[in-house]
Amino acid sequence: MIVGIEGNIVKKEPTFLHIKLSNGFTYRVHVSLFTSAKVDGEFVSLFTTQIIREDHHALYGFYDMDEKNIFDTVIKLNGIGPSTALAVCSTLTPNEFSMALVNQSIESFKRVPGIGPKSAKRILVELSDFSLESLHSGSENSAVNEASQALESLGFKKDRINKILTACKSDNTTALIKEALKKLG
């Protein structure tokens, strides 16, 4: 998986960049409007999320990690695709996104193209425990977050996962997952 990209900008549009790497390959990278505005000059370094589907391979680039974390979180929601997640990142800065969640602001999410009142309410409900600070905390908390995401992808409910993980003693992601699976089983 490609998690970052550095290279020279060959072409720049508001929502994508063509980035030529030193090995000669040129990648098309979809970017938010905020990232596009921050990119200046000929050289760029971005954090990326790679999405591979049966008929489509795409790279999404972000100037800062907060924006990437928001994209990665929003895209996991049911019914939200990469273009809508990128629209969220283009409409709301990371701080505005966090404040909209804290204040339960449906209006903030309704400003995003492609999100109506029902989707906005669903986002607020599903992301009620999201915070940028939890994504920046130490490695132990990072291991807990990674284990939580892994267990969630296996189909376990978030509230049950959180209860189990608080009782686990392990300090790395793999051990936490194994210990939690034993308790969940």
C-alpha cells in the first residue's frame, strides 16, 4: 500500500495533481481543495490513502495527517465513497470537522456537496466518539486504536470492543488483538 508520495508536479488541477517520481512514473493523486491550495512550487510531499477496487485504483493525497485521518475515518462509513469523503475534506478543515462533531452540527455537514440531512445525522451518530487528539496520542493508545479498528473490521461492535480492550493487558497491536479475540470468543 502506498502511504506517501514525493515528486515533481507535472500538472495541477483543483482536485488532482499529476506527480512525477524520480523513477519516471507519474501518478494521478486526488486532493482536497485545502491541500491543493497549500501545494505551491514544483516539488510536493503528501500523505496518501490508496483505494483499490475491482475496476478502479486511486490515490488520495493530503498535505497534513489530520486531513488524511478524517478522510480515512469518513470513508469507512456506510454509504460514503471516496468522492464524498474528499468533499468533506474540501469543505471542512480538520478543526471545523471536530467542532461540527462536538457541537452536533447537522448544518456543517449539510454544506458538503452530496450530504443531505439524513447522511449528516448518520455521520454525527456514527462518529460521536471521534477526536483528532486520540489519533495523535502515544504508541500504546495507537496500538489500542489499531486493535479496535481491526476488531471492528471483523464485525464486532465498537462498544463491546472498547470494554474488552480496557481489560486487556497487552501493549502491542498484535498481542492486543489476540487477547481481545480470546475474550470476545
